[in-house]
Amino acid sequence: LYNFSLSVKYGFRHVNTRHFLALLIYSSKQSYWIFKLLASYFYLMANKNTNLLNPVELLDIYGIPYLNETERCEYCSLDRIELRAMHSFINTQKAIYFAICLVFFKIKGTLINFNYRDTTAERKHLMQWYFPKTFTPKLLPKNRATIARIENKALDLCNYQRYTNKLGVELTKNLLIIAPNCPRQRQLCKALLDLLTEKRISIPGYTTIQDIVSRPGGQKGKNNVLEKARPTRFSSYK
């Protein structure tokens, strides 16, 4: 289904909702995943600003990656430095969460929100390979401060940093330079995503992406970034 989504992304301008749902129900054998994917799809469809990224592109960036067995073996194979970082966690729950967070970040370039049930296959694979004599944890960390510390460690390992308002100001300055060559907001959005990768900044939430590219208040127009990036308005981002 994930591979199909990518083909839709690059092959069609819009997603046919009826065909998407038919494929989803046909291809999924577990009611849980039907519910999860349907919920994600309709949440993204309900977003008022769809001119920046379409629903398939949003799932491509923010959705939990679906890995087949071959891909799972490839992405979940940790190198020496990654193994040392994972084993620095005494608590197996935190170690597994860190490993999954790291794997998903290397695939997506953003910090993915996931829970215990979302990652059954990845948990089993990691436990089998790296903790064969340890009981499988029944829960993953839920405390936001704990999760943030784990995510920060994954980001440091990848030589990335979290998005901050200060970085947002610098990104806006860069978009000001690029804007004349990007008359549409969608083009600016793609340019922003490229800048985030270039500057090794984790992709922030979609609302933040919208805020950077669009004027406060949601007004449309190709000059939104130019207006937002004026020096007199920099104080609003501090």
C-alpha cells in the first residue's frame, strides 16, 4: 500500500478517494490498520490548506513507514555507533523506542509519532536480533519529556537538529531569496523541504510548514513569504 501511495504521488495529480479506500480495504487484512490508515487519510483530507502538499505526500512524510521483511532487515541493521547508543539505555523499553525512532527518522527525515501497536514487526525484529535473551517489553515510553530526550539522542546521532523559531527566521530569509523563482506556494513548500534537508533540520509538523510558507491568518498569494520575511516582522518569530 505504501509503495502504491508513492506511485500515485508521482503518477497522478489528485487521489481518487473511492479507489484509494477500495484498495485500502482490499489490501489490509487487519481491522486495526484499516482504521489507522482511514483515520490518517481523512484527517489529512480535512486539512483546509491542501495546496502545499496533497494527502499522499503528507502520508509520505508524516505517516508511519510500512516495511516489508527485506526493508526491515536493511533499515533495522544498526551500525557500531548506533548499537552503542541503543545499549546506553538501561531500560529495554527506552532502547527499543530509540531504535525505532532512529530507523523511522532515517527513512522519513522527521520525528514520527508511533505507539506500541504501530510497531509490532519492528519491535519483534529488534528484540530478536539485539535482545534475544530479554523479555519483550509490554509498553513503550509515553512520558513526553522521556520521548523528547530519546528523540534528541537520535537526532544527534544523525547530525540533525530540531526545528526552532530561531531556525524558522533563517529559513524564511532563505525563502525570501528563492521566492522570485517560486511563484506558487506549493513550489515554496518544496523548496522549504529541500532547505530543511540541506541544513539538516528535522522536518517540523505540517502546521509549522504552513506557517513558514503562508501569511499568518491563512491568506493566499504568491507574495506571502515576501511579506512574512520583511525585517520589520522578524520580532514576531522570537
